[in-house]
Amino acid sequence: MESLIRKIILATDFSESSEEASYHAVSLAQTFNAELQALHVFTPRPIGTNYASVQKEKQAKEDFVLTRERGEKMLNKLANSFHITAHTIFAEGHAGPEIIRIAAEQNADLLVVGTHGYTGWNRLALGSVSEYIVRHSPCAVLTIKPTENELYKTG
């Protein structure tokens, strides 16, 4: 009998919650002998304002490029840490819609995402990428809550 889970996408923002989700994604990929893809969506911020000087705008563009490169390196480092073959997908845009688009495009069988454990007003005020993913995903979604220690960290 063929496995129902052949392709797993781990959506990560490099948070501790995503790190926890990565353990589950790797374990499931090993258990089901499934292909694993690590996905990070880089959300560009607007560069400059009407009041920004040319020099500030130039610095903002350089910072943007460096931040993007850092994200790509972090994604590759994460995938290499799995000790199994994992492909990477680095995308740009709004995280929720991009993750859904890529999951559909890749014919994923399972999306694995971490949640940040926000409830009530915090969830409403900050939004929830994981909630968006659950509501719109073309495939099954495994959400991993942060451990209790992560939920109550002060920072």
C-alpha cells in the first residue's frame, strides 16, 4: 500500500516554534520515506518614505539585500541540519498566501507549521499565518504549538 504522505513542506520563519515544527517534519519524512521541502517566505518591507534622503534609501536597499541573503543562508543551513535530504524553497511575498500557492504548486501532501500560541486579542491584533494556512490549505496541515517554556518566555 502506497503512503498517503509523499511530499511534506515545512514552512518556517526560523522562530523557536518553527524549530519545534522542523523536528516533527523530519520525523514524519523519515517515517513515511517522504520528500521534505523547507520553505521560507521573505516578506519585503517598503523601502524608504517620502521623507527619506537618497542616502537613507540607498542604505535601506542594501539592508534589504543583506536581510534577504541572510534568510536564504538560514534556510539552507536549516535544511542541511536535518541529516536527511531536504530541498529548499525561498519565496517572497505575504507568508500565508505564498505558502498556500507553493503547497498547491508542489502538490504537497502535508504542510507542517509552527504556531506562536497567541490567543484572544494577541491573535486578533497580530494575525495568524498558521490559521490562514489551516483555512486555505490544499492539503493536510500539522500545526505544532510551542512548548510551554516557549509560550511564557519574556523577551
